[in-house]
Amino acid sequence: MTSSLSTPAAVDLRVQPVDEVLDRVERALQVRLDQGTVVRKRRTVGARTDRGTWVRIERRRLDKIDGQGWNGTECAALLSGVAKPAWYGGVVWRDWVDEVMWRADETDVLPGEPVSAQAALALPDEWWEALNTSMDVLAAQDTTRIATPDTVTITQAGVTEAIQAAFPGVSDTTITQWAPAHGDLNWANVTAPNFCLFDWEDWGMAPRGLDSAALWSNSLAVPELADRVRHERHRDLDSRDGMLMALFYCTNIIGPHAYAEDPRRGLARRESACIVAVLQAS
């Protein structure tokens, strides 16, 4: 007998037909989607609406949805003082044929364009101040949610397993501070010239420094940018938990299952060696 939670076949929404999904979302949210603005990614589709908003649609496997629910964007609407798109409503349904869940959220249109790592080198000080303000305000808030970076719930056991597989010289991987985090902070999820942080599906409690380490690791192909992130987020990244999070993200770059041609590998190796030495000496 086949389990109702069996793993569905991989689907890429960049090539998968989604017309029926878009029609269902239009009916449920009572909007018209502008077909000329549709953006298709591997597991998400987005488009502008006829009322000047944006709809993001995501397909997620059932085994990637845990007991805390699948409403990160909706829950993030309660966060105050963080630069993010306003949330207006959403709809979610289960696909009983493919055994997946679909969710559509209607939000403000972004106030700028997503940033590339190269373009980030030219960001003004005011932009970095806005980033720091939002990250610090977010970390000071309260939530019962747990962050799910890469749709995987972050746990102490998972952190330990990942770090010790790539850096066996680090014997103590105990996280001492947890705080709310975005959970997917990378250059594609922030805008410029006006700073805004979007895609809140995976936010929740996480080890201190998770977001700072994520942005730093995504900048390692551009050393000057990695230095700027380290400078701006030094309070996180210089903490013991922040160093562990830096190693955690480096495991994706130089760990056992890393991509050999990743342009971040060289700097990641050097930086992680320094971090390991500091942790061993502490």
C-alpha cells in the first residue's frame, strides 16, 4: 500500500505547465494576473495583479511541511519595524494527485529590484544601515516558529552533523543563543535602491548569526563584498554562534557534497580554516 506521504517526483515550474494553477489562484484571490510579468522559478511562480499587488505561488512537498504550518509570509505580517512587503491575503490547497501543497500569497510589489553580488558592491551606506536595522529589529522579536533554511528545519543535531562532517576538528558545536531569523537571506531576496527583505516562507527561530552567515557565504565569490558583510554584521559573525553558522554555510561550499566548480570555494576554505583555529583555541 502506498503511503499518502510518499515523496513525489521532482518538478521544475520553469518548464511545468501551470495554467490551471494560475487560474485557480485568480479565482481564489479575485485578481487577474498579468501574464506579461510572470516570473517562473524551480518551485515558485510570481506575477503582478490588476490591483497593483504581487502574487507569489509556491509548490512544496508534503514532507517539507511540518507541524508549525506553512504560512511564513502570513506570520511575518505581524513583525514590526522590518522592511518587507505588506501581506494582504493568501490561499493554500492540497494537490491529491501529485501529493503536494500549493500556496499563493498576495503582497505589495517590491520597492526595487533584487540585488546581484556584483551590484551590491555599489550599495550606499544608507542601504546597509537599513539592512542592519531590519536584521537587528527582527532578532529582537518573539516567535514560536522555527526557521527552515532550504525548507529543512534547523536543529542543534543538524548543525552538529553538518559541521563535523566537513570540519571534524570542531568538537563543540553547541549553539547558545537562538533568535528570529529570515532563514533565506541572500542577494536575490533583498532589493535596491530601496532596501526590502522578501520571501518570508522559512523564517523563525535560529542560531544567532544564521542570516549574517548566509549573506556572507553568498558573497564569497566577491571578496570585497564578503568583507563588507563581515564589517556590517561583525557582532553576529564574531560571536561563537556566528562562527559556527559561518562554518555551517561553508559546508555547502566545501563539504562532502559541495559543487567542485563553486567560485566561492577558495575563499571559503581560507576563511573556514581561520574560524576553526579560533574555535579550537577558545
